[in-house]
Amino acid sequence: MVPALELLCHRIAWSLLFLGLVLTTTGRMAEVYSALKSPRIMLPLTISSALISINWFTYIWAVNSGHVVESSLGYYINPLVNVILGFIFFKDRLRPLQMLAILLALAGVINLIVAYGHFPWIALTLAFSFGFYGLVRKIVHVESAPGLFLETLILGLPAAAYLLHLWGQNTGALGAYGLQADALMVGAGAATALPLMAFAFGARRLSLVTLGVLQYVAPTCMFLLGIFAYDETFTPAHMTTFLLIWAGIGLYTVDGVKRLRRASVRQTG
């Protein structure tokens, strides 16, 4: 098994290469050069790069250690963190159905925390690191792809230095576990960059409340992987949490559809 720190460094290094190719081929490197000259952009990006590295490392370590279900709990909690941050920093407001949806999701999360019987530090680290990452990316004035490139550039120097150190010691994982493992490590660049580009794009254009509820899709996929692919425990408490959270998402969706229909009626009228 590849150690979590080495996986993190590969993830950063290949993401940097992938993003560099994307920006070069699309003619957007000028945005990167412009941002590099602005301390008002680079300071928050330095903070966001630290936050995302904490999130990545915690997640990689958790998966390597057999805590996929607890990791999914972290990403169930994360949208609630986004809602709180949206309320504190952006004065987002919830309509009644939205409030009920959040309360149902919160009840599901609390149910799972109680069922664990211990302080879920993995889940909370994932939730709060990614929540504050989204907050920083929402307020920094840089587009998603250039911003993510600069974040990985900040992290890329120490990551590359560590990988070169392992290569010099002949202890690196690349080339040691076969072609499939190498392909997975290299492919982590695109697999990391594409979702984060989409997230950063949405974070600057949507309210954190909307981002919060939509993000329950990802932990549900993780939840199912933990149960069916990795044979982790699935108890009645897990089932209760799963149903409560999806009930909340259903209510939020109904509220959104009603608003769209009312807006459409007003426009056609």
C-alpha cells in the first residue's frame, strides 16, 4: 500500500501538470501570471491551498485505513458547515422547506455521530477543512482553473521535493507496484482537478446553502462504496441516517422546483 503522504504528493504533482496543460492549451496562462502579481489573490490562495492539503491528506489516510464510511460522514457534515458559513459571512436565508430539509439532514448526521460512540475527528476534519476551503474560494477573485493551478503550484514545490527525495532513496511507489498502480497515481491528477474546478466554479456563483444541499450526492456515493465495495459495516443507524438525509434533499428539491415554476409563470404572464 502506498503511504498517504506519498499519495498526497503524487496527487498534487500530477494535478499541477494536468492543470498546466489545460490552461496552456486553452490560452489562459495569462490569468495565472496576472494573479501571481496580486497579493490580494495570492494570500487567500495560500490559505486555501493549506486547507485543501489538510482535506486531501485526511481523506487519503482515512481510506487507506479502512474508514470510508466515516469519511462519508465528514462530507455529509460538510454541507451543514457551508450553511453555517453562508449564514455567518454572507447572510444567506432559508425558506421554511429549506430549513426543514437542513434539520432532517442534521438529524441524520447527529444520529450517525451518536451511533459511532466516539468523537468523529476524521469526519469533522474533512467537513471543516473543505467548508472553509469553499468559503475562501468564494471570496477570492480568480476563476476556478487558474486558482486551482496556483493552489497546486504553492503545494507543488514541497510535494515535488518529497517525491524526488523518495526517488533518490529508491523508496518511491512509482514503478514499484506495477503499471496499474502507476496509472492510478498519474490519473489522480485529472481525477482531482476536474471536480475541484467544477466546485470552485460553482462556489463563486451559487449560495453556500445551495452548494450545501447538493453536496450530499458525493458522500452518498462514498457511503455505498464503503458498504458494497469495501464491505464496511452497515447498521440500522446507517440506514436511518441515509433516509433522513435523502428526505431532506427531497424537500429541498421540491422547494426549488416550486420556485422555478412560480418564476416561469411570472415570466410567461
